[in-house]
Amino acid sequence: MRNELSAAAGLQAATVKHPEALAGVIGVVDDLRDLARAAGRDDLDSRLGMVAAKLGDPRVRLVVVGEPQSGMSTLVNSLVGVTVSPTDGRPSVPVIVEYGVAPAATAVKKAAGGVERQAIDPRHPGPALAVPGVVRAEFAEPSPLLHGGLVVMDAPGSAVHDNVAWSMIAAADVVLYVVDAASELSERQLDYLRRVEQMCPSVICVLSKIDRNPNWSLTLGRDRALLEASGLNFAVAPVSALLHRQATELGDPQRDRDSGVPQLLEHLNDYVITRADAVAISAAARDIALITDQLGATMRAESDALRDPRSRAEITRRLAATRAEAEALRQRTASWQVTLVDGAAELGADIEHDLRHRLRTLVREAEAEITSADPAPKWAEFGADLDARICGAIEENFVIAHHRAEELAEQVAAKFPPNHRVPTLPELRVTDPDAVLAPVQPLEPLESAKASIGQQALSALRGSYGGILMVGLATSLLGMSLVNWYSAGAGLLLGLNALFDDRRARKQRRQAEAKMAVARLVDDVVFQIGKESRNRLRTLQRVLRDHYTDIATEVVRTADDALRAAETAGLRYGQGREHRLAELDANLTRLRSIRQRADAL
């Protein structure tokens, strides 16, 4: 790989989009932006701005997205040939890698009034990127892949950066959605892909970690069937970034083919890079069609209302109704934050109480088992069984937390109009309790184990000595020797009694020690799981807060816009009516022309 990189050094990145081929669609986008601004649709103007930015970039923007721990960063590092994205599982910042003659890296940080750029070590960027305030990392690498005209963007796989990931998807020419080959696509992932397809129609599903999953071919077939049933015509590429890296290091072409990465690059070259102009025009034409439809519906509705004088009374009535609806919406959505905060607090308290109740029940059951028998002989088996029951209790607790979180999301959603869906929630269920419990120390061994034969003999001797001495002294008054049949029998009886008392006392000590070990283990579990539960619930609350904050802003804006439109329409029945009609007719004619030009592309 290093030889290939050095061969690429000194060259300029290839241009895969050609301005002369895209000039027509760029002109259509510029004309449509003028109409969107004239209509006061800043949201549509912003979307068209992203379309124009994609068309103006001569390279292909490849965005890699997916869920945490799905192998996104490992794939990016394998494609580029060097480590640019951390793979330790910790939350990271967005990473953008483009072609450069020599390796370079820049950390982009927040600053007063904007951002500031700081050069960092491209081979050890981790410490510099972990500093608070870093918003993204930009790398330049002399990679053949990048020299071919690609810009690779690694979107963060954390719910905290969800808005950042969506903004990167909106700016993408092609999206690689990375999923683990261990399981098939879930309904939540399919819904996510539907949303991605609306913003970027060129999507490839990458089935990662096939080297770790021998049954990946079954998952591949199932994923293709699920995508087809969902109406998503996406290619599915099975890859192993680990095999690709090993093949590169060993110079093994067969292993490289087995990794699936060369096939993925061939697909990108055949269907994206070599057809970059056509792909860009097709995506832009789709956005243009959607936006022209939205603008046309708004303009035609206003024009129809202005042309019908009989609708003046209806407009006046609608104005009053719109004012009432806007005020009702504001009052209805004002309480969603209280519902979310109170619901999150109740959810946290209930989940903590449920966890403590389950573990307390396990402790009582374990203490009953310890009391009923000596714990020493089967202590290891007891510990393994207790660990399994603790894992089961934790899984059930987090399942309840997930269902309660869905109920909370629905309660908050009920504060908004019914056309707003519940957001995609972070997964609260625990599929691998052992990983969560890794910091917890295992059940302690019993120090007061069974006594050895020598210790038991010594306890028996101590007891028999007292019996011989006591009875021997009594019988010596009758003229017998100190050791006689009577004193020997008494010594034997008291020795056996002492032996049994010692065994019983040791058993009781082992039982007490076992109960203390169980209590300490459960206390550590409560401490660790409580922290994990609180972290997940806080993440859930942040996701719901951000989602419904956006919706609340949108609802209020919708109400204000409707009220403003109704008031404006009412006023236009005065002297400006004819002028506004002429303006709308001209804009509709211009909009139809733009749509025809887009369709011709």
C-alpha cells in the first residue's frame, strides 16, 4: 500500500464532474432559488444551496454512516489506507479525508464568531481531536482512492451528533450505510434508510465484519429481500476491512478479493465515479421536482383564492380560524417540556427501583440457598448460576426501560399535531450484559474453606483432653488412675462433640462469608448498572429534547406562517389584488418553465 501511495504522490486529484455537463442544471437551480427566496421559503432555498454545492464540487462526496460499533471507521481507514478515524468505540467528531500530495491533518474548533483551524499530527491525531470544542477533523492523504476523485466523509455514529450526520448525508453524492453482518436489517434501520434515500438517492449498504460471521451469506440474502420489500433498490456489498488490511500488508491478492473491498471499489467506480455527471444531474432533478411541486402548490392556492371574489368572506372566516388554531397550537405545545422532564424523572426512578427490587430478590434467594447447605463444595457453580440470574435480571430491566421510553416518547408526541412521528429512539435494551458488567469484580472465593484432617484431629484432641482430665480427676478419688476406661470414654465423647461443634462453626462462618460476598457483588452490580442506565436514559432524554424542540419550533413557525398568509391574503383583496395576481401568474409560468427544463435534463 505504501508503494501505491508513493506512486500517487505529486499528482492532482482527478476531476470526475465536468462543469460544462452540469451548467444546465446549475442554471435551473439558480433560477429556482430566486423563486424560493421571492416566496419567502428560506428552507427550500437552503436545500437548493446544498444541491448547488454538490453540483459545484468537481469530486464525488462519499459519506459513510451507520450505527456505533458497526465498523464504519474501520472501513474508512481501510479504504484510505491509513488510520484517520478512531476505532476504540468512543464518540468521535466527523472526519473528512481528501487528496493531498503529503499527509496533513487539521482540527476545526469552535471560536468566537466562527471557527479556527489548527494543524495537528496526521499520524497521531487522537489527543488533539479529544480536546473540547473540536467540531470536525480534515485530513489530506496521497491515497489512490482519493486521487481517483473521491472525498471520504466519516459521519459520527452517535445520537449526540445526529444533526451533523444528516447534514453530511444532505451534502453527499453517494452514501455507504454500514451494518454489522451479525444480524439482519431491523425495521428501525429500514426506516432510517428510507429517510436517507429521500436526501441522497445513491445509497450502498455495506455488510461489514464478514470475517467474524461465518453465516454472513444468509444475512446478505435476507437484507436484500428486506430492502426489496421496502421498495429500496440498494446494492448490498459484503466486506471485511480487516481482511483487506491484512491482504495489503501481506501482498495477498486472493485474500483481498475475499475481503470484498475491491468489489465495492469497482462498484463505486462503475456506477458512481464514471457516471458522476449523470448521478449528480439525476439527484438534482429529483430535488428540483420536489421543490417545484411545493412552490407550485402554494402559488396556485393563493392564486385561486384571489381569483374568486366569493371567497372573500371565506378568507375572513379562515383568518379568524387560523388565529384560533395558531394560539391553540402554542398552548398545546407549551407543556411538552414539562411532560418530557417529569416523564424522564419518573422513568429513571422506576427503572432504578425495578433494578434494585430484582437484585434484592436475587439476594434473598441466594441467601436462602446458602443457609440451606454448606456453600463451599459448589461455590463456583453457585457463582456461575448467580451471574446468569443477574444478567437475566439486567436484560429484563433494560427491556422494561426501552418499552417505557417508547411510551414516554408517545406521551410527548401527543402534545403535537398527529402528523409528527415519534423519533428513532436509541436502543436501551442490553444484548450483551457481560460487556456492561465487565468492570464488576467476580464473586469472591470463600477464605474459610473446609478444615484439613490435621485441623479436625487437633480440635478433637482439644475436646478429648478436657474429658479425660475432668473424668480422670474424679475417678482418681476412687483410687483409679488418671487414664482409665471411664476417662477414656469421656474423652472420646467430648472429642467427637468438639469436632462436630468445630464443623458447625466453620460452616456458619462460610455461610456468613458467602452472604457478604453476594451482597458485595450485588452492590457493585447496582453501582455499575445504575450508571449505565442513567447514561442511556440521559441520552434518550437528549434525543427526545432535540427532536421535539425542532418540532415545536416548526409547529410555531407553521402556525405563524399560516396566520401571516391568511392575513396577507385578506389584505390582497384590496388595491393590490390585481398586481399580486399578475405576479403569481408570472411566477407560475416561470416555475413551469423551470420544471420543463429539469425534466429535459
